[in-house]
Amino acid sequence: MSLLTSWLASPPPDAALELAADSVSAAVLGTRGAESVVEAFAFEPLPAGALTPSLSGQNIPNRAAVASAIQSVISRLGSRPRRMALVVPDVASRVSLVKFDQVPAARADLDQLIRWHLKKSAPFPIEEACVTYAPGAPGADGGREFVVALARRDAVREYEGVCEDAGLYAGIVDLSSFSVVNCFLSGGRVPTGDWLIVHMRSDYTSIVIMRGGDVIFFRSKPEEDGDSFADLVHQTTMYYQDRLSGQGFSRVLVGGTGRTGTDVEVARRGLEERLGTPVEPIDPTRLALLPDRLSDTPENVGRVAPLVGMLLRTRQEVQAA
């Protein structure tokens, strides 16, 4: 799924770039026989406050510092990408699940209906919004749920513009946690039943519940919110059981970077205790081989997972076109 601006054209992107609050990272995906392989990866920390993901405020206060980090990262990939996919923070967007009992046949009518639905709750004028969506779970009554992302158009332009400052063009833009989900959706082995992904970044934690290949729940909690991780998990599992007819998860996965080197492991142990089931790390190596130097720390694996998911998904979409 691609839930922000997308102008995907053939061939697929040469590289994926992620802009996060604390860092810039990029990867190039190639093939070795029938297997995908990460051919290059680079990471550059950002100074505090250079990038501040937000739904309503400025996202890149220090544009020069972010552009400089992008240039540094790209210079270490070995070759300059001509086509690039961009991964942005979840908290730069609001994700909603919107259900309609009847879905208009015409795409223009569906666009208008979704915008009308969001207009009532959007924190800014809907005319200033970038709204994109993907089909979600079908309803038993013939209706359809849609996974909808809402972001300020000028905020999306901030991310695209800083890439242009660094001499790059972002041909497709998507959210970090959806790119992680795409690691699994693009692998051809979508988990059966209900499965849970917890994706941690330095400034937010996102939880996604999947039912087969469909998103049925999404929540992203900024770190400055008062709720603890335990509270977030408790609220999510209660909602899952009470409102989503949840019968338990076939798989639970946790990954990312967190604020410190121990956050992800602490979260994994907490999830196992709360849910009473084994919790797996988010491991992109099942879908793409990583260089030894990349797989030596969980933080590196956490940084590369959204990039691999983005590149695998765009490659698959181009092949299917």
C-alpha cells in the first residue's frame, strides 16, 4: 500500500530514503539470483530539532541540516540514485479506517466521499490536505473499509522539497510503519489470521493490527503523550477484543529503534508478558539478504526494515503493472 503521494513509474526506484526525527537513512536493493539483497546502506544522525514530525506544525525547521545529511547518506551508497522512494514519519500524517456501506463505482465520487467524511474531523481545512487511501477489509454486508492517510499538503512538500535541495526527486512517498508492513505483504507469505506489528521510533510508537492482508487497526502515539507503552498495548488489546472480534494473534512482531538501544527489547518482553505469546523481531533478512556489517546490531536492522519494505513493494507493483 502507498498512502501518501505516489507517481510510481516503471522502472522501480533505485533507492529508498527515510527521513526520521533523529536520522536519515537510505538503502539500495538489488538481486542475487532469485534473492533480493541490500547492496548498500548508509545512515546519518540529525542534530536535535532539525526534523520535528507533526501533523499540524512545521516538520523541517532546519532544512539545511537535513539536506546536508541526505547528501552525506547518498554519497555513501556507491552510486547516485536516479529514482528514489521516500519514507516519512507516521506522525506527519493521520491514519483513519473509514467504512462505507456502499462504495461509489467512480473513483472521482469515492475521492469526494472520503474527503467529505474527513472534513468533519480534520485539524485543518480539507482543501489544504493531501488525502490518499487504499482498500481495506471487506464488510460482511457488501461494504468496504478504506485505510486513509491525511496530511497537510505543505508538510508533504517540506519532505519532498528538502530532497530536491539535496538534488533528489521523490517519486513515491509513504509512511514508515506501512513500509514495515509491506515487508510482509510483498513477501508472498502473508500471515494468516490476525497479526500485530509494533514499530518503535525515537519520537513515536505505532501499532498496526492486520487481518490477513488487511489493516484493521492503526494507532501512532507520539512520545510526548502521557500514555505509557503498557497503557498503549492495554488499550489496543481491549479495543481489538471488544470492537474487532479479536480471537488472538497468530504472530506478534516488534522492531524499530526506539529512543534508546534497549527500548525495543523491553517492549518485546512486555508484550510477551501481556499477551502470553512469543514475540518475534521484525526481521527483513527473511526477504532480503543484508551485509554482515548491517545485521550486527538490532538498531541497524530496525533502520533498514522500512527501506526494504518500500523497495520490495514498489518493485512488486511495477512488475504487476
